[in-house]
Amino acid sequence: MFKSVCLMALTFAVALPLPAGAGHAEKAWQNAAPSVVIVEPTWPGYQRPGFGAPKGTAPEGSGVAVLEPGLIATAAHVVARATSVTVRDADGARYKAEIVAIDEASDLALLRIEKPVAPLEIAARRPATGAHVCVIGNAFGLGLSLTCGVVSAGARSGIGFNAVEDFIQTDAAVNPGASGGALVDEEGRLVGLISAIFTKQSDANTGVNFAVSADLLLIRVKTMLQRTGQK
């Protein structure tokens, strides 16, 4: 009888469906993670990355390779005050980063490193509300990690974070250090760059998080490159 009960329990367990989107999270990570990096700024008055970060700012951030090998997009607030920047890739190797341009109006910045980190494929279409998405970033400076959720709203503006806004809102968990990280679809294609957490009293995730849309990201990146004469 004991064996019969165990077999029935096992059969029931195997029959349970996987959570929605669970089968795609691994694929999203495998395809996108090699193009996501850890950004280590050195703040004024300090000799080591991370030390002296302003209040409310994570000691480290995240970045995503875009358009061409070694060109890294990140959030402007991660590097805007930095005296120097180091980038750590998925293998743990560190590279000195050049700050190519900063666009504070959209909270975006561009870095360039010597290693030709492969640019992440950008999704051809903006994801629909309810679509499954994942965030890859350096939450709390612990190293790259994956969180998943859905698109809560496909086009947000007038939130008040930046002068120029076109956000994708998601409930995928986002915490300090993930700024500049990748918001990707089920195939691991870039749909947005993590920018802000909507919260009143803390910087911890509250399920209302915003990524600069890939559409706006492309426009501003190309503008920054043209402005610096690099493309």
C-alpha cells in the first residue's frame, strides 16, 4: 500500500504544469547573459571601485553590450560621477572602461572596453503587456543574476525620473546594482535597459520597475555616437 501511495504521489507531481514562462527563463539567460557585464565605478575621493558611492546609489551597476563588440550601454547615474570605471565580464575578467558619452536626459551612458563582448540582439518589436520578460543584472553587487516577470505596461512616460522617458514597466524584481542591466524577452533579446525603481521610502524592489525601451535606447545611443564623432 505504501508503494501504491508513493506512485500515486509521484504521478501527480509529474503531472503538475510548470509555472508560466519557466521553460523560457533558462533560454533567456543562456542567450543574453554573455552580453551583460558588471560596471564598477570609482567615486571621487576614493581609490577603489564602489567605495564612496552617493547615498541611494549602488556601489556597482550593470551594463549591456549593444550595436558593436565592446560598446557598453549603462545607466548614466551609475557612472556620471565616477573618476574611472572598470567593467567585469561574465567570466570575471576586468577591463578598464572609457566613458564615451553620458546622456543625463534619458539616464543613459556609453562605455567602451577592449574585450569584444558580443552585442545583445535587440528585439524587433516592443513586448506586449503581459508578455514574459526577465532582468539580468548585478543586484546588490552580488554578481549577475536572473529575475523574471511580465510586462506591466508597454509605454510609460511622464513618470518624473528623467527629462526624456519611454519606459517599459515590469514586475520582475529589480534592486540597486541592476541599473543598466538588460530587460530581455523569452528568447533573450533586448527589450529595455533597467533604469529606475518606483518607490517612496527605500531602494528595494516593490514590483514597479522601469526599463528604458529599446526604441529610445537605440535613438539615444546613435545620437551619443554621432555627437562624439564615433559613428
